[in-house]
Amino acid sequence: MDHDAREANRQTILAGRWTRDLWVFAYGSLIWDPAVYVEEYRRGVLSGWRRSFCMLLEGGRGSHDRPGLMAALDQGGQCDGVAFRIAADLVDRETKFMWHREMFSGAYCPVFHEVATPQGPVEALVFVMDRTNRRYMPHLTVEDAARMIAVAEGGLGANFDYLQSLITHLDELGIHDDAMKRLHASARTFRE
């Protein structure tokens, strides 16, 4: 996705929201590396979506020869994660970087959904998988996904390290995701 398309998408999605705080739901690397100034963190639960390694990764932590998988939100179930708040006066600046990072391939759809938090519900920006994108890989078995993650590597390092970091941070937060635990255990066996 080129710069102009990303910026047009950002302007459309955030229209009418520039003067108020912005909540963002994090389910993957945004949990431990939001790379933006965050005013507040809360645990959050998003209903109707689940964390899934369903996005084909041919760069970063994968390559064309050894593609990997990236975590995304796919339809169905629920996802425990983190909601973080960006202060209103920083929304424009911080979302420029966020769109560059999250929308580089155009494989996500940025949408707003209600996220339940211990302090009450918030309407949060959520980057969900674009099911029409060529990178969408919905029908992989756990074993096939684990095998890809175990061997994929790119300019940002090993794909397995990303999964390991996700598991570590979910554990630190006390978030239980059995599907991610199964995937991690399976990927580890292919690395031994």
C-alpha cells in the first residue's frame, strides 16, 4: 500500500475523531511495542474476533522462499488483549506512524469496535484481517502453520521469535489463549 493510499485510508477512518482521545485494541506486537505515545493501558476483550496466525508474511520475519505467518484478527470467537489510549492532541501525529506500520501491505482493515475493559466499554480502533487480501490464509492446519513459523526468517529475524514474544507477553498479562499455546508448542517441535 503506497503512502498516498495509506494516508487516504487514515483520513477516512479517523474522520470526525481528530479532537478526541483514540483507543486502540492491541492483540499482537502492539501489546509490547505500540511505538506510539500511550496515555493509558487497560486489559480488553473484543468479541466476535479471534487472534489467528492467518496472514502470509513474505517480508520482515519471512521471505518469498520461506514465508511465515503474522498474527491477525479473524472473524469468530473473542480475543483478550490490551486497549491503549492516545491523547487527543497526539492522535494525528501518532496515527501517521501507526498506519505506516500496520497498513504497509494493506492486509488489515482498520475499523472501530466496542472493547470491554474492567473500567467499562470503549470504542477502539482495531486492525482486523482483510479477508479479500491475497495474504489471507484461513485454512491452514495448526501443524502447517507451525511448520511455516518454525522455519521462516526475514530481515527482522525469525518468525518463531515473534510467536515466542507473543506467548511471553500474553503470559505476563495473565491472558490465556489456548490456540496460541498449541501453535507455539507445535512450532517448537519443528525447530528441535
